[in-house]
Amino acid sequence: MNRPTHFELHADNPERAVAFYTAVFGWHFQKWDGPTPYWLITTGTEAPGINGGMVPRRGPAPTEGQAVNAYTVTTKVSSVDASVAAIVANGGTIALPKMPIPAMGWLAYAKDTEGNIFGVMQDDPAAK
């Protein structure tokens, strides 16, 4: 069974978002020491549950009245290529094609048939 393993928040003001989620849920944020701004999010230690990350929002902020402004959930898969093929075969579209996450794996973002964005991630420590 394929299980969600990661979620991602997009924030106009990451520091404000850190303060909010820390105060509301007690989540822990740690700034990633990588080439792009990114914060690792630990949601807790007890199972079940998943941890996540946060990136600065790209593009304009959502406006009031939009139907949904949600997190991106990423699901761990054995093959990004096979998952992308299955997504397209079942009416989805690719939002961002397969890309390496150095030393971690391969990631692609897709839209489901309802327009919701989600990720698929394949572990591969050799990804570059």
C-alpha cells in the first residue's frame, strides 16, 4: 500500500507561519542547511503521523473566496516514473515533472482530477 510520508506548507512569510504552527500545534521547525530556503517540520514522535516541510510561497498569495488553499501531501512510491504514468493514465496531469532532490530521491508534483496538487517521492540517495 502506498502511504503519505510527507506534507509541505507554502508560506508568504515563513517566520510568521513558524510562529503560528508552533503556537497552535506545538510543531518543531528546523531550517534546512541546503541551497534553497526550507524548514523541516516535526509534528510529533508518536505514531501514526507524518512530518513535513515549509517553503516560501512562489507567486501571488491566495485570495479570499478561493475554494481551497491546502497543504501539498507527498506519497512515498517505489517508482516516480511508474507513478507519473499511472497519474496521467487515470486523468491526472503533471504540475512539475520529475526532479532530483539531491542525496534524497526523485520528486514530481501532479494534479488529481479535481485540480488538487500532490507529490510522489522515490527514495534514491544517489539522486543528483
